[in-house]
Amino acid sequence: MKVLFTLIMSLTLGAAIAQCPDLKITNASILSDISKGIRYAINISNIGNQDANLQGATASEEDNVTIQSYLSNDQVIDAQDKRIQDVLLGVSPLTVIKPGEVFSIVNKDSVVATGYRFLIIKIDPLNKLNECAELNNVFVLELYNNQLTLETTMIEGFKGQS
């Protein structure tokens, strides 16, 4: 009886631990002044336990995994948001992200982000990878449009003194 219980538990646990890729944006940052166009960098990690084949079922561009980005005034993707041009993954030489690997992307778009509060980045929006979890595919980054100012301290000198 104990052997049968152990066998059933092993099969149940084996089925519960799914074999699948899982992409997650682990870090993102804005790299330039958002009033002149938006330039951002992201790190993508495969936290799953299978290769993330970015080319989908075939080598066609329609099957490749994409990253969609939106400028928004809230943290939800909706009709009021401005969509930035997609980034296409799966283009050679990047075709696979192995489990545990991290891949970095720098994207630049001429769209001006002034007037928006957030950059929302969504990886694999059409779930072409059939990931373990899609909940971690969205990353929200708050935009700051700080004007750069240079200041110097005022130094007063008096003739004849050192």
C-alpha cells in the first residue's frame, strides 16, 4: 500500500511541475530624455524550465515572439494608451532563451512620451510560447521628465587674499 501511495504521489507531483518556458522582464530603465523620443532598456529572463523558442512553430515573422510597449496615464493597457512600435524577437541570432538565461534589449522609438506617466511593456502578448505563467509578462515603468539643470556654487573672492 505504501509503495502504491508513493507511486501515485510521484506521478501527481511530476504532472504538477510543468515543463514550459516562462519569460519575465526582470529590469527596465529609461535611457534618454522622454521629450525627444523614448529609449529604454529591458532585461528578459527565462525563469521556466524549458527553452523559450522565440521563432514559434515556423521561422515566419508572424510566429515570432514580440514585445509591445504602450505609453499610458495609468497602469492598465486600454484604448487611451499610445502604442509604440513592436520589438520583434526571434530574429537571428536570438532564436532561443534557455532556462536561467537573461537577454538585454535596448529599444529606441521617435515617439515623444511627454504627457504620459507610465511605460507599459508586455512580452509575448499573443502567448506564442505557451508559457507556464503569463501574469509576469507585463512590466510597468514610471516616466519622469525631469529637466536637467546645472548649478554651480557662487564663489566670492577678494583681491589680495588667498
